[in-house]
Amino acid sequence: MGLKERLFGIIPEEDRRRISPHFDVIGDIAIIALPENLKGYAPVIVDTIKSYRHGIRTVLGKVENVSGDCRTARYEIITGDTTVTTHHEYGFSYRLDLSTVFFNPRLASERRRVTSQVQAGESVLVPFCGAGPFVIPAAARGASVVAVEKNPCAYRWLLENLQVNRCNGRVTAVCGDASDTALLPPQPFDRAIIPTPYGMDAILGILAPCVRPAGMLHFYTFKNRKQSEELEQTLTRAGYHVTTRRRCGNVAPSVSRWVFDLRKAGHPDRNTEISGNPG
Ligand SMILES: C[S@@+](CC[C@H](N)C(=O)[O-])C[C@H]1O[C@@H](n2cnc3c(N)ncnc32)[C@H](O)[C@@H]1O
């Protein structure tokens, strides 16, 4: 039974219907989003969540959606005393402060799908790496990873997480702008995993030349279905073999997060490098 069903008979029916049945859990923190006029129900919702999710210590109310360069949301603490937590995902742990660092627990299986393609000995580039949820599983599979993150708070948690998960020897962490390729150590990479923030699609054209011929790119982007189909055509025309195009989450009524798994052409002349916004 989910949250909404558990509130049956506790909250007037008309209001109960407007409460989202979903809430995210990151470590021991639950995040709820309540419309302004239902905020009075926060205490009873917190009690209900805590009654069946026993590990929850903090409940945050989302005040503002993810925005800005650091892709952080704004929260108010409804119960508990910290926004710092440790999240466990497929045997790895990620410590972070939700007030300063982006983390999306709904992408766990997608991260697993992509990082399980990484082979021991590969060199992998992960720009926009946040607290490390792509970096650490890739390094644990025996890859050498270059991880780039611009937000100094996320970067500090990344360093801590590399240590806790014992993979700092395999990762070169860079605090800086992912579009500044001068910050990167010698290339080319075998693979790039690019969890692109909204509006930064031009990064594909900047980073694709850093990947070797026949290397792989996993490119995330926000599009509606038609735009994603058009992007697939553009990428194919540019010489990429699109091995996967799949939706991995809704972000707005018709806009989804899409991932494109792209194999570069085996010969450098066969890829027209993408310039500007690819779609
Ligand atoms: C969508 S989040 C993805 C974080 C992480 N990969 C994850 O899955 O949790 C994007 C990340 O890119 C960082 N970022 C935004 N602009 C950047 C830039 N120009 N260069 C490097 N990192 C940037 C943000 O601080 C944020 O941590």
C-alpha cells in the first residue's frame, strides 16, 4: 500500500486525491511536494511516511524545482535536522548534502544499465558527474575514469565518496567546466557518459572529439518524442551508430529525459563532428 492509500480516511477525500502518490527517498531523507493549500497536512503525511518507511529521519518539502548551474532544488525541512545523508545504490554509497548537490534516485537502474557496459581497462570520461553515481560503478569495474564537476560542493562530496568506495586510485577528479577540454588529461577516451544538464546539448559536439573512433558515448538530453526522433536522424547522418534511444524519466508534461547510446564510426573521417546544439 502506498502513501495515498494510507491517507484514506485521514485526509478529506477531495484533498487526498490531490496528493502525489510518489515521493523520492534519498538515504534516510524523504522528499515530498505539496501544493501550497495542502501544506497544513504535512505533519500527518510525515507521520504516515514514517510509520511504514522506518529508516526515514528527515522529511523535506520541495519548495522549488531543480534549477541553476548546480541543478539543485530548494527544500524546506519539515522534520529532522539535516539535509546531509548517505544513499546506497547497488552496493555503493553516496554521501551528499541535498541542499547543495543534485541527486536523482530514480536513475539508479539507468546508471546500472550504462555502467555495466564498462569494461576493465577502459578510459572513461564522466562530465557533470555530481557526487559520483556514474563514476564510482565505472571505476569499480576496473576503468580509469576522468570525472568533471563544476559545483565545488558536489566536487567535495565526490572526493569523499571516491575514498569511501575505495576507488580514488582509478579516478582523476577535476573541479571545473566540462566544456573546457583543456582541463582534461591526454585523450582519447574509450567511452564518455554525459548526463547533460538541461539546455547544454552543445556539449556533445565539444566532447565527441575526445572519444576515439569506434568508442561509445552515452548522451542524455531533454526532449519531446518528436525531437528525440529527429535527433536520432541527425546523429545517424553525422555517422554515429545509435545503438539505443530510450526514455528514462519524465521531466515536464511532454518533455522526457532521453539517453542515446552512440558508437562513433570506426574511421575518423566517417563522423561529421556535431557543432552547436544537435537538436
Ligand atoms: C544533471 S546533474 C547530474 C549529476 C550526476 N551525474 C548524477 O547523476 O547524479 C548535472 C551536474 O552537472 C554539474 N554541472 C553543471 N554545469 C556544469 C559544467 N558546465 N561543467 C561541469 N559540471 C557542471 C552540476 O553541478 C550537476 O552536479
